[in-house]
Amino acid sequence: MARRGHDLVLVARDEKRLSDLAAKLSAQYGVTVDVLKADLTLRDDVRAVEKRLREDATIELLVNNAGIGPKGPLLADDLDYLETMIELNVVAVNRLAIAAAQTFSARGKGAIINIASVVALVPERFNGTYNASKAFVLNLTQSIHTEVSGKGVKVQAVLPGLTRTEIFDRAGGSIDRLDPSMVMDVTDLVDAALAGFDQGELVTIPSLPDAADWATFSNARLALSPNLSHDRPAARYGIERAEAV
């Protein structure tokens, strides 16, 4: 984003690391980079970020990319850790995305990029809480898009596959244990995500070779819509309609 000429507000827990990055980006690209220290698992910190988002009229783009991954299979994971994951991957993302949607739509311009994951589409393949958190992000993004359509606000959900970042180390694992043919470099991922953003994609899946596959999946889902809510059970269940009282 700095390379594209955007001034930035960087948000994370490690203030020293953020400040070092801010100085580097500012020197390299000539942009203004502010640092806002916040732990997005803490609701007061999330509200501090929300306040800056709502009150700073220069902010026109929110990138919701904070998140943590699981430590192992669901049945072997720690419930307190999984609740922390929900605070970060769901609660914080939800509050900031909606705050941005409300603020940007009132201004008539802005954009929101939410980082989900391909596991939102294949919940059988990974830790259930993590999968569910990313499915939440995908559904939230699609719903926000419906509400802000025509109000000058652009929305995108990015669904990465395995990506070379610190998320594995922080969860006690190692990216080096995975098949390297399935692990994308983070720079390639970001470049692909921004290319999808430039092309106006609502959902960007950087690894997916044929966009028609996503269109087929999405259309099949929408085709269910007319039959998802009726006044009686489907005939295949063999249930007679209850008499009105």
C-alpha cells in the first residue's frame, strides 16, 4: 500500500516493530506512516482502533488482516486459546469491518479488504474453530457488499491458502513441515490480492487457476435460495402438514 502512495496507520501489539517498519516505509516511499499499538484480542483496544477509524477522515481503506491459527486438531486444542482466536478472528474483524462500512458509506467512498481463508470453503480439512472464523469473515464480507452496493464503498474478501507467514510459528508449528508446493510466498499473495482488488473481485482466491470455478460454486449456492424457506417440510421427509389451530 505504501508503494501505491497510501499514507498508513499500522496496528499491532509490537510497538517497536511497528515503529521500525513505519520508519522504513516512510523513508522508502515518502508516505506518512502512523503507529497505533493495539491488541485486538482486547475489546477496549479494538474500540480505540474503531475510534480512529471513525474520526480520521483521511482513512479510506481498512485492511482486516489480523488473525491467529490453531495449535492442532480441534479435539486436542485448548478452549481458552480457541476463544482468544474468536475474539481476534471474528469479534475484532466484525466490529472494525462494520464500523468502516458505516463510516465509509456515510462519506460516500472507501474500501474494506477482509482476509479470510480457503478453509472457509472446506471445513473438513482443518481445525473447526479456525475454519468457522474464516467462514464468518467470508459471509460478513458478502453481506456488507450487499448493503454498501451503490454507496461508493468497495469490499473484498481474500481467501489465501497456505502462506509463508509467522502464523504457524506463533501457533507452535512450522511452515517447513508442509508441502512447499502448497505454500505461497506472502509477497505473491499480497500482489495477487491487490490485483483482484483492482479487478473489482468481491472474492479473491489467489491460488485458484480458473475464476469460472468460483462462479460455478457461487451460482450453485444461490440456486438453493428459493427453496431454503417454505411453510412446510420437503416432501422427501414424508411429513404431513400440521393442521392449523
